[in-house]
Amino acid sequence: MTSVSLGMPAAPPPVLAPRRKTRQIRVGSVGVGSDSPISVQSMTTTPTTDINATLQQIAELTAAGCDIVRVACPSADDAEALPIIAKKSQIPVIADIHFQPKYVFAAIEAGCAAVRVNPGNIRKFDDQVKEIAQAAKDHGTSLRIGVNAGSLDPRLLQKYGKATPEALVESALWEASLFEEHDFHDFKISVKHNDPVVMVRAYELLAERGDWPLHLGVTEAGPAFQGTIKSATAFGALLSQGIGDTIRVSLSAPPVEEVKVGIQILQSLNLRPRKLEIVSCPSCGRAQVDVYTLAEEVTAGLEGMEVPLRVAVMGCVVNGPGEAREADLGVASGNGKGQIFVKGEVIKTVPESQIVETLIEEAMKIAEEMGEAGGEDAVEGGPVVTVS
């Protein structure tokens, strides 16, 4: 039998469409645009004035794989906390500014990697574009023009009747033109809406009008389950067309969950290298083992796995052997026992009670082999083995 090679193929995995070509900007150390990988963002939920709590949450987000983090700056006390947060954060910090234009300048002076400005609710914003552009240029700070359905300029609401895709895009185009008149081009744009259909159409229209890098987001997407579905649907529709350069999944859930969902969306579309992937059947009347529990325990036991590894947890002999052979590691279960496959070959048969433990042991061996082949970094942050 021919063995299945471990890990991801050497050639780049296929994608649904090439990236839309955009200009390139930098958010601190992270490039944003079609020449850079699509980055994942989140936003802290701690009071920005609580510097220690904010830095702790940023550290948790960094460990989860977040590339860029945004912090709220609604007051002077928040602005005073920005220099320390921006300096001590391990990932670039974006200051989120609404209502008060003076905090835009404070965030730039504080050394934030970027500033998000909301033209729809910053007082006399258009009158200060020249000064903002100059300050950002002087400090090497990029901007995000963040148009949002919930805070659209009243003039556009009156013109269109509601936050239509056309209204969102008109707002973005107007503000982009003001910055470009002052020879400032280091900005990305978002046109967020809570309805995925409206949001997708807005980004499609915007993508046709210029080469700006685009920040994707479904605003106020909702609780974890609903928000994940809405975000995955909208992002999938756009990313499959090559539209999108950085993403933020907005959930009514801990920020780390936003990062996990964002990373998984990108991995599912082959837009970010896959790491651990669990292939498990949905179970049915044919299953002779508790597939749900097996899949959950294997996932928990391999949490933190950094090497590209596909693990199949299958519950019967119909599709089980085939899926297990195609995976790097797998089990085909039935009659209270499981056949363990490695590299496409059956290496042993174990009782159901030992399936999880055996899969984790074999996964560790594979990770070690990959580490020896690719260096110590290949297994850094590997799984903590916990079997219940």
C-alpha cells in the first residue's frame, strides 16, 4: 500500500480565486494588502484605562493567533493609556476613535500602529482631514476609514432612506477622496453592515471603484453561533472572489473566540496554512461508538498542535476506513474498538476506551517526526495531552 505523506502538500493549496490586487499599507509590523497574507484582527473588551487588564487580554489574543488588535479610546483617560499599551503590546495596536477628533491626534502621538476613524460620527471630521493626514504621514501611522451602517452620516441616510450598499460606498469614496487630495494613501477601508447580504454587496461595489486594501467585517454579528454563521457566510462570499485583506469577526463572545473563528475561516479557504484539522463524521444510526465524545476529546487533547495534521475520527465502517486512510492519522470505529491508521496504513486495533489516548500518542510521534525534519519550531506549542 502506498503511504500518504504527512502534513500539507509542498505545492500551494488551491484557492477559489486570486487575491484582488490592492495597494499595500502597513499596520505596524503587519502588512495589509494583496502582497501580504490576510490578517486576523480582534478588539479588547477591557477598559483601556485598565492598562494591565488590557495588556493581559492582548497577550491572550496574541497567543490565539491574532495579528492586529484594536482598543477603544472614548475618553482622555483612555488616550493617556495608549502610549504604554502601544509600546508593550506584542502585536500592532489600532486606536478606535469616535466623536472626538482630538483623540485621533492623541493616538497618532501615542505611537499606535494605526487609527480607526469613523467619518459618520466624528465632529467636523472632513474639515480636519488635512491635519490628520499630515500627522499620520509624519509618524508613519496608517488609518482605517471605518464606515458603519449604525453610524452613517445623516445626509446619506436622508438621501438613500437607509444604510444601503450604495450609501455605505458613497461615504467611503468621499472620505477616501479627501485623504487622497492631500496625498495620503496609507489607509484601508471597511463598509460594515449587520446584514451579510448588504455587507457583501457593499464590498463588491467598493472593490470595483479602487485599489484600497479592504477590512472585512459583519458589524454586530451577534452571539457566538449566529455571529459565526453570518461572518463565515459573508467572508466566504467575498474571500472566494479574492476580496478582503484583513478580517475581524464581531461576536458577542470573548475576543479569543473571534480570533479562532477568523483563523478557521481563512484555513477553510486555504488562505492561511492549516494546522490541526479534525475530520469527524456527524454520526448516524450506523455508528457503533460515541463519535461526539471521541471527536471532542481528541480535539481537546490536541489543542495547541502547531504542525499541519489532519486527524480523522470516524464512527463506522462505511466511510471510516477511506477517510482514515486519507488523513495523516485516523480511526475507523465499530463494535467497541477502533482501527488506528497512520500514513494510510492500519498500525493497530484498540478497544474503544483506548482510542483517544492512542490517537494523541500517535499525533505526538508524528509531531516529533515533523519537528526533526523541519526544526524545533515545527513542534513548538504542541499539545498538552489530557485524556478524560
